[in-house]
Amino acid sequence: MTLRLRYAARSDVGLVRRGNEDSGYASPRLLIVADGMGGHAAGELASATAVATLAHLELAPPQASEVLAALAAAIDNTGASIRAVIEDDADLAGMGTTVTSLYWMGERIALVHVGDSRAYLMRGGVLTQLTHDHTFVQTLIDAGRITEEEAAIHPRRSLIMRALDGLNPVEPDLSVREARLGDRYLLCSDGLSGVMSADEMAGLMRDGDPTGSVTRLVEFALERGAPDNVTVVIADVIDSESSGEENVIPVVVGAAGEPRVRVRLPNVAFPADAQPDPDRADGGRHAHDRLTLTPPDSQLGEGGGRRRRRRWRLIVVLGLLLASTVIAFLVAQNWLHSRWYVAINGSPGTGTIAIYNGIQGSMLGFNLSTVSADSGLTVGSLPFFDQELVSKGIPASDETDAQRIVSELKDRAAACAGPLAVSGCPGVAP
């Protein structure tokens, strides 16, 4: 019996973000999910660079005894590739990406992980998380200070403690595990795990093929509001001799598969992608129904009175829908006014730190937040780790909490400017 992977991948921008900063990759040998950060298109460049660099493992597959060293070297190469992109455009400083990748070894899998994207294994109908989040709230969970349930609503749940930014060295988590016939692997960005519990994910991926499971998971995340980009890769371990299938075409989804992103990275060699992005297969997410109006009663002849009543009922229904829309708008507006976060006002390299009222992103061309106060503190004066955090946006519980966050950032910028500046500050060697 010869084992192999049957896989599917999908990436969706979600319902709030302006662009997709996630990237995904799936092939018979390699699965990757990368969640970019940095805003202003920088995050999508970082995640796309990560996918392109890691995909080079396809060109020179390592020996089984060397696979962990090869994965660690691939992470180092990804950091170097991102650093080269930043050197070509200093405004991109502060961008970064998570990386979670699975390398297929026939009867075993090797896993490399940095950040808060996740890998899961479903075996015998039970879903187990294989990776450990490199986040602030995870450190609190590990220390016993908060529970998993409290972490899900913690105001600092988005703060990542480890990511590839091209500037700071990163030590990835590495492991090797046995693969069994019937295993199902799930790789996803926090756009999925952040809105669904493990039990909910397990319920949607126990049955069906990888394509159907990927579709169900992404659609469920959209039903939950999808405040972040959602990227999902699923692969099943199957018997290649009995499957009767040939599945050797890599699938590239998200930012790494977009031509406009690849154009901005002329020095990055991207993998071939002969299979179209499943998310764009039908040309769009939703089909819109047409509303056909009835002709005037004078043209209807017999039965015109009945149709006139139907027309009035339609008008009433439309009126009720309009009223419901207005009420929903007012409720949403009040909700937005209660939300606060701290982020960059301007480009990632030269912008300033500002307090925003609302949530990040836009809808129907309208921004969902406004600048409440600009601190005047330049992002470039912060330690590189804080630059990454601010580039993705730091949520605050209220305006006072946002002011406290800005005050802490000013203190750390002042420390970097002082004589005791430490590694990680601008101008200080790591």
C-alpha cells in the first residue's frame, strides 16, 4: 500500500478586510498557510513571499533524516526573502507573516510552525491541535492566568509573539509525526480558528472530500461575520493504488495566487499554479436574484384587482424591509462607536500611531472607523516587534484603554531612543 495526500485549499478575504493578506499552498508533498500582517498591502507581500520561498522545497526534496533541518533552513530563507523585499522598499518595514507548513514524507509528516495559524489532525473522528499558538494570550493560558474561553474574548488576543518579519531571527517549532491511512489534516489562518471552536470545525470536516470540507468551513466562517481573512487547507491520507486518481497539480490561493501581488514582487520566484483558485471558480461569491415588476393593471385584463393587491403587498414588504434596514444601520452605528483600536495612520514605514474609533476595514466602499486622535509618534521609532503589532492593529476595550496603549508605546519608543536601547530597537543590531 502506498499512501499519498488528496488535498484542497481555499482563501477568502472575509467580510471586513479590504484585501486578502493570507496565502495558501497545497501540493502532493507540501501544505502551507501564511497569514500576513502590516496593512497597506505589505502583509499580502509577506505571506506571498513566504509561500513562494517555502515552495522551493519541492525542487530539492530533502532526505528523511534531514527534513527538519531543511524546514528550519526554509524558515531562515523566508526571513531573508522578506528582508530583501523590505530593502527594495523601506516603506514596507514592519510587515511580517505567520507560517504553518506540513511536509509529506510518505508514512510520516514533518511540521514547521511560527505564529498563530494552526495545524490540526483528525484521526478516528477526533480533532487534535498539532501546533501551539505564539500569542500573548497563549502565554497567559500556559501560565494558568486565564482560560481558553477567556482568551477568546481577551482584548490582546491578536498580539503575536513570534512572526517572520525579515529583521529578527525566529526559532520555529519543528516536529515529525506518524501518518496513517484515513488521517485528515487541516491547516488554517486565525480567520477560521478565531470564529469557530474545535468542536464546530470537527463537525464540519468529519464527512465528505477535502473540497467539500474546505467549502463548508469557509462558508461557516463567513456566516459568523468573517472579521479577518480566512484560509483553509485540508489534506486526506489515502491509498494511491486504490484511489484511481492523479492529483499532482499544486494549488495556490490567497495573495500568493494573485497576479497583482506577484507583479509587486519581481525578484520572488513563485510556484506554478495550473489549477484555478476554487474561490473564484464561479466568478463571485453570491448570485443576485432579479426582481421582476408586474405591468400596470390596465394591461392585465381579468384578474387585475388580484394583481393590484399583490403589488400593494409587495410595496408593504419592501417598506418593512427598508425600515428593518434603517434600524439595523442605527444599531450597527452604535456598535461601531463602542469599538476602539490603535493602528498606523499612514504607510507602515513612515506613518504615525493613532487611536481609531470603529473596526478595521470597510464595507461597500465606506470605512468602518475614523481617527479619533493621532499621537504624532512615528511607527519607525518603535521596537520592531511593536511595529508588527501596531501594523495589524491593537484592539482596545474603550477609549481610555486605547490611550493607555499609546502611552505604553511612547515609553517603549523613548527607551529605544535612550542610551540603554536593546536588541530589537531601530538601529540596534540583533
